[in-house]
Amino acid sequence: MKTRVAGFMVVALGAVTAPAVMAQEAGVSYRPAPPLPKPIYAPQRSSMENKRDLSGVWFIRDYNRRFRTPTNTLPPFTPFGKAEFDKRVKAETDGKPYADASTHCWPHGIPRVMNSPYPIQIIHSPGKITIVHEVAHNIRQIHMDVPMPDKVPVSFLGYSVGHWDGDVLVIETKGTDPRTWIDEEGIIHSDQLYTVERLRKTENGENLENEVTMTDPVYFTRPWIKKINYAWRPDLRVSEYICEENNRNAPEGGVTVAK
């Protein structure tokens, strides 16, 4: 579907290139970040020195293309939401999956882009936190310490504002384009989707926990939570990712066609 150049590892005596992650989306094998508490690379300092400094490269630890609640259940669908989900699951089972935003090489949307098996890099700057995603070069901008506008334009990654609640970064996002999906399996959303992410360091700074709460009265009867964890990976660098080149799942007539 997309082409990815493997990340680079940095060693103490210099930089050498080596395949670090072979990650692809559904149907192609990937190698997730290794389990903690023993990281693949032991930095001289702990990222826990400043709990409000999330800067650096992180890699998802518990990738699953399907979103589930913390008790491993489906979200609390409305009847309409469940019917739309079932329709997409059946289409995939029948070998004719619906085309989503990513198959068009469009941005993946929120929160799905935060669940990709590719590195992310968090960058702090005055008044803003930027999250650079290797996948399709998606870039999120979180505007800090400002209120959410009454009206936000609809865009693929939505409009995000953030603030600190103690040592927890709280990110609110509205205006996510409904052409994006919440997960890869078939959980979708309307233009009323409202997400709240709560990110905090755990495990002595080697883990970044993201608790995502999703609210959408069109598709869900109540807010629900998905948890995502990322390993701190100072040995990785975000690499080039060109979706438009060798897009093996380019849709035809609204249906994903593997080539």
C-alpha cells in the first residue's frame, strides 16, 4: 500500500544505518517496538527528568488495527453505528473492503493516526506542540493554552488545543473529517466526533500512555475509551514515507483494490 524506508539507529560511536522497523498496514507483516521494561536502546538519561517534556521519538507498543475498550469490547454503538460497522466488516470479509482515507493517501484522521505502527516525533515550541508522524507524513499541531474555537473548519486531522493538567498533556480535537475512520476495521464517525487525549509518561519515562476518549452521538451511545502505549525510542529517526508511490491499495469505485 505504501513504501517505507526503515528507520535509523544511533550508536555511541557514531551513526550507522540499519533496518529498524519493517512496518506496514493490514495484510503485510510488521515488527512492533520491543516490549518493555528492557528497551532496545538504553539512553544515558531518563526521559522522566521532565515529565512535561514529551519531546523525542516514540513507537507504538501495543498495535492492533482494531479499536476496543479497555475491557476488550466493541464501543457502545448506536443502532446506526453498529449497522455501519457490520457493513464494513462484511465487505472486508467478502474481499471487497470499503476505501477509507488512507487508501487515497489522505491523512489518517484523529485518533487513528495515533495508532499507526510507525514512529512519531513530538516537538515542543512556544505555544505549540507538534507531532510528526512517519506514516504518510501526517503532522499534528496542538495549540497550547488557548480555548477551542466555537467553530472549527473540518479537516483530516481536525483542530486540536492542549493544556497541562499536572503532568498530563490533555489534547482536545474537533472537526475531524468524517471520511477518516477511527480504526482500520470499520469503526467510523461523523463530523460531531470529539476526542480527548490524556498523555503521560510512565515506567520511569520509557512509556508514553495515551488515554483516548471518543464522543460522537451519531455513532456511539456514550463516550468510550481506547488506551494506546508508546515506547521511548531515542535510537529511531522518522524516515521518508511516500504513499503516492507504489500505492498498492488505490481504490477503484469506492472499493479498495489490492494490486
